[in-house]
Amino acid sequence: MKVLSFDPELCVGCHICEETCSDTWFKVTDPAKSSIRIHDDGEGSSPSPILGRGVGGEGLLSAAFCNQCGACIAVCPTAALYRDKNGIVRIRKKQCVGCLSCVGFCPYLVMFYHPDQVEPFKCIACGKCADDCPADALAIVEVEAPASPQ
Amino acid sequence: MSEKTTPRRILAEYTYQAPPVERGYAGQTLYVNLSDHTINARPVTGVMKDKFIGGRGFGLWLLWHGVKDDTQWNDPENEIVISSGPCGGITQYPGSGKSLVVSISPLTNVVIDSNVGGHFGPLLKFAGWDAIEVQGKADEDVIVVIDGPAGRITIEEAPDVPVDTYLLGHWLIEHMAEKEEDLYFISSVSAGPGAEHTRIGCLNFSLYDRRRKALRFKQAGRGGIGTVFRDKRVKALVVKSGPVRGDSNHPADGERITRVGAKLHKEIHDYDDKQCRMRRRGTAYLVQIMNDYDLLPVHNFRFGSHVDTPKINGDVWEQRFTQGLPDGCWYGCTLGCSHTVEGYTLRTGPHQGQQVLVDGPEYETIAGVGSNCGIFDPEAIMEINFYCDAYGIDTISFGTGTAFLMECYEAGVLDRQKTGGLDFRFGNAGAAIQLLHQMGRGEGFGQIAGLGIRRMKEYFVREFGADPQFLQDIGMEAKGLEYSEYVPKESLAQQGGYGLTNKGPQHDEAWLIFMDQVSNLLPTFEAKAEALHYFPMWRTWFGLCGFCKLPWNDIVPPDNAQTAEPAKIPEHVQNYVELFSGVTGREITKEDIIAMSEGVYNFQRVFNIRLGYGRRDHDDIPYRSMGPVTVEEYESRADRYDKQLRETLGLDPARMSTQDKVAALRKYREEQYEKLKDAVYARRGWTNDAVPTVETLQRLGIDFPEVVAVVQRYL
């Protein structure tokens, strides 16, 4: 399956990815509506344990975005969360009741929400941010699907 | 979603357009009269919102205006009122979909309130109604259908299917839903045949579990409201709403709600496994804890622990319950205590041999029909759990009542001839199950047991010449309601928590045993009285708003123990301040929460007084809940009791017979309980006869002329 990957050694902290993401999916430039968040303090979540990369270290930037682990699927009371045929975890907005269970139960804190929209949102590895990243810190890469898909 | 609905005779019809919900209120309540077929809308007034909030408050207000001073439970003017509350139906905060049901109880003759999960209350609001008020009696069995999207309410001839909730509930959703999506937004309320034949009938509130693709039921168990329901010849209430969205409750400030909601989800994610493990075991986690603290009712509350408890404790239920599914009774409850046993094969009764889904069992059921009856068999507990629900019988009253019967049997008050052949030795699950089926059929000794403990006592004295004092001492009921399942014997504060209540001995007003007995945080009468003011008010508030109590203190922030008042869970109290303010736009403080409840609580007290009860003598409790009734019981905790005689009363137990020791302890404990009444009534602003004073009513803003007139008769 194809997922987003992040290389902290290359990231320059320009936050263009956040703008691209919110532009793409919310048609506004607002980092609070981005499904990727760059943390400058090196203390961001570790979004890509599958890849073994993207872990912020001392003096490095980190990125928080969904690694498609699927832990959220189990806690969704309406089956709005599902894994699509490409292995990506997605939200059927029509079925979502906005309970945010998935937000609290995301192991990596990368299911996001914003008061302007009742449904949460997440990275679906569309690759737009990777296209726009000036430092090539983001890329879409092929990984093995999770061992036990939810 | 089989064939289209078979046309049924429509007895009455009302059309409306569902108003949008604004800040948690639809702004109107639905009145349905089954006698004359009146259906109409009533406005939600400013007074209702300000003073009564919603839920139980709305129920009490509507019921007050519907009944007379001498209304009995089975009079046509008695009502069943169901309301969630302004916060009911939000999806972001765990435990926000409760409904409160209010009626005059066939057990207590006063107002009962019973809280319940399931989807009915929130969907009713989203169909345009903050409450439904059902009055009158139908001539024949009916169903009432509230169809929000169609803007239509009907009283219909009931379908010719059994009243058994298991059968009726499935029939209803199959015939009311045209496609799968419709199932999500339909909920029914039903009772069962046991509710017709007993006074301990419960109501089943349905929810469609989208993950299991299964119909499930939660119970409004307490006080016999299911009995009132069937007396009115209602077979079911059905509500349909449009799709539920994250903002269906249209809060004033959604951002405040999502913020605390996401925070609590995370807290549960991080700490539930380290704390109560509700997500795995539900309230069944309590069984072993209660046993270890000697608080688990065993053999009709004689004892507080048993060597066989590990056979029915949380570890056992964790194995039985399906794991890994979101088991909330409303959307977004990640504490998820509503577990199920799937694929249980029934061993007895009309559904024998069928594989069914058992909703539960929860702690109260395990302790009530299990340990309290000496039944340490999970299969029997599931069997009773399932049939209680299907028959519409309250598991708590059934369990406590059966335990009482078993003690009567072992004490010789009853024998096989008197029970119609049932051998009620403690631990005889077969007899308990047979008794339950008799209740379902309205036959045999089940008819006697179904009267509830208070009326069984009268019957046994009258028919069998039983000793009334002994029955009064061991019959675990107060105000006519059976006790819920905690042994309050060694905690004076909890004796008050059960006894100094409005509806009867249900722990949802106050659960103070650990604070009092274990941590000794309530050493004085004043401290006990303060706790018996604060906690009943705090807990009442959940039922005004549509909240569940469990996410308040069955999960706590990791630093809670370091706060000034850990028992109150200060951070969670603040969550509720945010939620209520965020939904209604009415900015409140934590002190306002107590004040809101105080108004409603005192109104309920006055309501009881209006109905001829609610005074000091009505707060009496059986001695079994205060101390050891029998020599055997005394000796089971002789060290504790001897110590109290020695250190508190200055007696020398070594020179006393056990009977004398029982008597001396009893005199002391009964005096303590009376002193507790004095202290609590004073703290609550009541007279020594438990009547709220006019000043108290004025302070709380509920000094309506008709309310003042009631208390003035006793001042």
C-alpha cells in the first residue's frame, strides 16, 4: 500500500505542507485544518512506526500525520471508518455522527477535528503535500499493508 | 425490513412539522391521551427551562400538572413521561444519551424516576419533542408512533405479536424500517408480559447496534414503570427521526463541547485499562471489589462476601463479553459499559434452545440475581437477565425480592406447600428461573413474588401468620422499592444514601460507602449531612440534562487524588460546566449545578408529600440495612460489632449473650440513624418532619402557590 512518509533530516520547517493540505481539502489556508502538522520542537507524535522513520529527534522537526494503522476503525460506533481497497483508512462522512471517539483513541493523535466541521479528518495519503514540499522531506512510498488490517 | 407494514387501524392521528432543535431544546413536549385520543403539542416554557432543565425535571413538572393529590398508579390520569434533557443527544462526550422516565409507582405510590440508555430520548428530541407525556388508558392494546420525518403521530391498534420485548422489538424494527439506514434512527419503548402480571415491570429502550447489526435493549428498571405502561395497554412507543449528526443538538458553542469530549475520550483511552476496565468488563468490575470490601450482598444482604464470588466476577464476564466493539448505549460513549454476551443458548422458557444476544449482565444484575440469591452460576445469571428483559421485569427488584423469599424459606416462613412446590433454598437457580417464568405467565407463586417485598410481607403475615417484625427487619425495601445491590450495614452515611431519598433505596442519589466506611472522610453528622446534600444534588443533575453518571467517576484524571476534593472529581465537574454552557448558551458555574438540582429535588419531595408520603417516617429503613438482624449475622462480623460495643458504647461484650449484643447494637444504630435524619433534614432546609420550608422553596425559586400550599399543611 502507498502511504505518506517523512524525513526529518530533510524538513526545513516551512509548513507549506500544512497549507497545501488545508487548501486541498478545505479550500482555505489554515494549518488547523491540515491533516499533517509539522512540530518544530522535536516533540511531535511519531507518525510512522510502520516505516521506522519520521520520528522527531533532538534538534529535528517532526511531522504528525496518519500512518493508516486503523486503530480508529474499531472504536467507530457507526462503521463510518473503514479501510479502502488501497489500504487507506477513510471516513464515510454521511455515516459519521461526529462523536470524535476516533480522535481520542488515535494512538498517534493524528485524527484531527475543527469546529467548522462535525466530522473529523485525517491524512489519506493523497500526496499533494509531497508534491509541494520544497525540501523533498515528504514522499508517497510503498509499504506492506498492516499485518492485521482492521 | 421484510414486507411492507401491514396496515393497522389508526385510532388517532396528529400532524406536525418537527421544529429545529436549538441549543439542546426542541421547545415543545408531546402530550398523548390514550383514553380520549387527544394528541397535542405543549410549549416548553421559560420556567421549565430555568427551574426544571429537562429530563427528570420536565417529567416531574408535567406529571405534577397531570395528576391529582389522590392519584394512584393505575388511575388513568397517572402519566409516563420520558425526557432526555438539553445535553441528551450530543455525540462528543461519553454518556450523553440518557432518558429519564417519571411516573407514579405501583411499588411506592409516589413518584419514581428511572434512568435508561438506548436511543429513544435523543431521537424523540430530534423528532421534535423534548418529552413525551402519556396519559389515560387505552381500551385495547395500542402502539404510539412518532414519525419525525413524516411529521405524523399516530395511536394505532397494536400488532398481533407477543408483548415479549424480544419478539415485539424485532417485529417493530422489521416493520417500521423500509431500508437498513432507517434502522439507525428508530427506537422503541416496550415492556413485556411480566410487567402485566407484577408490580416490578421495567421498560426496554431499544438501540440499533450498527456494528453488530443487532437490536439491543437498555432498561428503565426501577419502580414498576413497565407495570404502569402495560396497565395503560401500551404495547410500544416508537420514534423515528432523521439522521443523527454531530450537531443535531445544535449547541450554542460546539467548540467547547468537542474540546472536552475529545479530552475525555483520550483520558479513557489512556487510563481505563489501568483503572476500572469498563471497556472490557463494564460495571461487572465492581463484583470483586464489593466482595473484597465486604459490601457485596450475599444471601439477602446478610453477608458481604462469599468464597464463590470469583465464579461471577469481572474476570469471568470479560471472557463472556464480546471484546473490541464500541459498546456505548448512545453514540460516542467510549467508556462503553453496555456489553453483551453473544450466542447464548437459552436453557429454559418459551425461547428455549434459541441463541440470543444477552444485554448485560451489569453489576446490579450479577449481585441481585446472583450473589444475593446465593447463585454463583454465570449461566443462570444470563438466563435470568435475558428473561427479565424479555418479560419486562426489573432485575434489581427481582433479585432482591427473590433473596427475601429465599431467606423466608430457610427461616421457615415459607415451605414447598406455600410456594407451590418451589424449593427456595439459597443457591437454587432452578427455582429462581421457574419463579421468573411464572411471573411471565402470571401464574403460581410468581404472582405473589411479583407484588414486591412490601406487599409480600403483608401477604405472608396475613396468609401464613408470619412474624411481621422479622419480615420488616429482613425485607430489603424502603418506601416500597427494593434495595439496589450494596450492603450499607457498616456505613451510616450510605444508610442515609438509601433511606433519605425521594424515590427509594437506589444508589443513584448517593454512594458514600468508601468515603464513609473505608476512608473515614465523613466522621461527623455534619460531614455526613453535607455529603447527603452535595452528592444527591450532584447526581440528580445528570438526570436533568441527559447525562450518564458513569463517565463522571468510573474514569478519573490521573492527578485526581491530588486535588482538594477527589471524591467530587473536580476536573470532570468542570467538564460538565463546559458542556451545559456550551449546549444551552446559559453560562453556569459548578455551584449552579447544585442549585439547579436542589430546585428539582425539593420539588420532588413536595410532590411526594402532596401524594401523602415523603415525610420523616417514610424515610425509615429495615434494620437489615443498618446492622445484624440475626445471631448468625452478628457472629459473622463479631470482631467489628464487639469493638463498637466496647469502644463506642462502653459495654463488655465478653459478658453478654449474642442476643443481648444484637439488641444493644441495634438500639445504638437505630438512634444514630434518627440523628442522621435530623442533621440531613437541617442541611437540606427541611423541617424535622422532612418537609421543605417555605424559605427553602423561596430560596430555590420553586415557591409556586400550589407547591407552597402543599408544605403549609405540615408546617
